[in-house]
Amino acid sequence: MAEATSITVAYGDGIGPELMDAVLLILKEAKARINIQTVEIGERLYKQGFTSGISSGAWETISKNKVFLKAPITTPQGNEYKSFNLTVRKLLGLYSNVCAVKTFHPYVKTHHPSMDIVVIRDNEEDLSAGIEYRQTHNAYHAIKLITRVGCENVIRYAFDYAVKNNRKKVTCMSKDNILKFTDGLFRKVFDEIATKYPNIENDYYIVDTGIARVTSRPEEFDVIVTENLYGDILSNIAAEISGSVGMIGSASIGKTHAMFEAIHGSAPNLAEQNTANPSGLLNAAIMMLSHIGQPEIAALIENALLKTIEDGMHTKDIYLKNISTKKLGTQEFAQAIVARLGQKPKKLQPVAYKLQKSVKKTKPASVSISTKEKKQLVGIDIFINLLSSSPEEVANKVTTIADKELRLQLISVKGLKIWPGYENLNREIHSDHWRLRFVPNNKEKITSHTEIIYLLDKLNKNGLEFVKSENLYLFNGKLGFSLAQEK
């Protein structure tokens, strides 16, 4: 018999401890080959002053064991607290999130009985990286960060997943019609990597159209790969239309570590009532067993779960009068699954997992970040905090300050050009957050950062508070920044 795998387990908050008790009972009775080390994370640690809800000792255990089974936790409200999930995903390099969604028709109510899709999303970048600022009394700012390396990691993982799991198609979703640099990069990398997998179909959707199509015709999709925030939303929508968010588990996978959890929250209002459905966390544990090389135990448990559902033994959230035979509590549901270990469903499709052979991974042309493109500094956007309703007033203040080396080219608010040409807008502008674009006056590029520092110093000395700046670059002569919208 193969050696047991050491895993880290966290019981979490709210309904988390009940769910974990139920899942560990099933793993024990199924003779999963695991050694468990328990750590505490979540609400109590947040309130003790750990801003990410985890102590250094718990972190060391998670890092050492490399496999982490986690129940839902509660993150207190307030910007002094950081998401545990976001923190651990970045620290462990868990760049791909996998959420497999399929229906349990007719035993769990759904309008899409043949739905069977996998949503794979980036786990480290995008708006969900949580980099935010308040810059003025009126304006708040979040950074959408997308890198080529990050895109390559998650998109290549999605195609490798499709190969390993006999999936036929990978669909990319982004918003490249609006976000031409960030989402445009994601689509560009997808198109490049898709050529390396000629046996896997590929297609693309603008994300709003794609998600709408998932809700109406999910059978048209197989594997979907997308960015962090879009994928987070899509995973929950897909889970909801499948019949129950409480049934779905997820995995966060990196090169050396992995974390497994249900996709739902801690539901503190339902804690200690023995009513919560453990299926989401159990399905995450099933994914974990496949990941650590115990596919036969994964199949044993999943078939028992399917047989339990098929027999109408249901928790409160999926109970249907005309279909269910018995309403069970959390622990009773777990015991019903244990009683069916070794059995297979007759109407639902039974599963059979095999030890997966590693897929020969494709590699990008260069594993390092390429610096071959010629990079030229050609201007700067400076954001200032100034309460005014007159673009002309702002322009007059700035143009009298600006040095001859750099001139004010335009002013914009929320990406809309309002100077020069404000008089053609036919609307009032009230803002305290203005973007000023400066470009060289008599040359093609800025010769040094000294010119920018000098300008910032002059703005400051004249009472104009700058809250942010962004250098403007050309890469091989192509714009590395967006133009302002204008009439």
C-alpha cells in the first residue's frame, strides 16, 4: 500500500467545523491514506490582530505539507483585514483555480440537466489582487494587474487539464473590446497557446456575453478559462444554475502546493444547527484525493455520494417533496454516504478515476520575461486632487506652472477628455480627481526622469497635490497606454 500523504486541515468558522467533521468521517471510513495536521485560521485570529487570519505557525504547517483542505472561514468587515484566501494563494503560488460544475438531475432541481463544465481562472492577479487606494474625498482607485507570465500559467494549465480529463474544448472569456491592454493580453496569450494544442477546440467570448450564454445554454461549454474576478463570478453563477452552490468544490493549484475548499461561505447564521450540506467540501476532498494519487478512493466516495443523492437522502437545501425520501442533517448525510461506500448509482452516471499520467507541458518560447521590445518614455499622466467644476480653471492653474520641457496635452476625468474642447460636451463636470497628461514640448521623448521630478516639484510648490502618476511608454513604437475618450 502506498504511503499516507500528510495534509493540513482547517475547520474554519460558522458551518465550517460541522462540514469538516462530516467530511473527515467519510475520508476515514473510505480508508483515505492521509495523515492530518490541524491548524486554526479565520475569525478568531483576525480579532487577535493577524490581518490575514493566519498565524506564522499555521502558515509553516500549510507550507510544509503542500496539500491543504480548508473549511469556509469568516473575514470580518473592515479594510484593516485582508482575505485569507487571496493571501495564501499568492504566498503558495496557487495560480489556477478549478471549479467543476455538473448537475445531479433529476434529484437536485435545475433547468440544465446536461450541464457539465469546468471553470478555470487565474488566482493571483486582476482586480481580485485587492490593490486599492482612496486618493481624494471623492475618488477611489483599484489596480487591475495582468502579466504575461500569469496569463501563460493559467491558460496553459487549462489546456493541460482538458487533455488530462478528456475534455474537448477550451473557451476563453475576457473584455478585450474595452480593456485592450490587460484583457487584450489575456486573449492574445490564449490565441498563442491554443495553437500548441491542435486536438483541443478553442473559442472566445466577450465575458458578459459568455456568462449570459452559460446561464442559458451551458451545454455548449466544456472548459472555460478566464481572469480572476470574472471567473469568481462565473463559478458562482454556474454553481447556482446547476442546482445548488452547496454542492460544488474547488481546487487552487500551483506548481508545488494545492488548496481544496467549498466555493460557498461560512454562513454563521446556520452554524451549529446540523443543517448545512457538506457536499461542496466533500467534492473538494474528492478533488484532493485525485491530486495526491488516490483516484480509487476518490471514485469510491463520489459514487457513494451519487448513490446517496439518487436514493433521495437529501439535506435541507436540496430537499424536494416529490423526489426526496428523507431530509437529513449534516452528520446524518455523512453517515448515509458512509453506509453506501462500495455502491454505485444506477441512474446518475458513476465515476471511475485513474491515476493520471503527467501531460507533457508545452513551454513558451522563453521562460523568462522578454525585454527585446524597445521601451521609450514619452510622457506622464499626473492625477491631482483639486476640487473644481471648471476644466478651464484647472488648465489655467497648470499651464502657468508647467515647464517648457513638458506641456499639458489634455485633462480627463474618469477617462473622458474634458480639456481642450470642454465647451462641446454640453454637461457640467464636478470633480476633485483630475488626470493631467504631459508630453515633451519640442522632442519625441522625455530624455530623463529628472524632467518629471522637476515638474512634480513645481506642481507641489504651487499648491497642486498630486495623488498618483503613471509614466507613458512606447514599446517598439506602439502605445503602452490608453487614449482618453473624447467627443
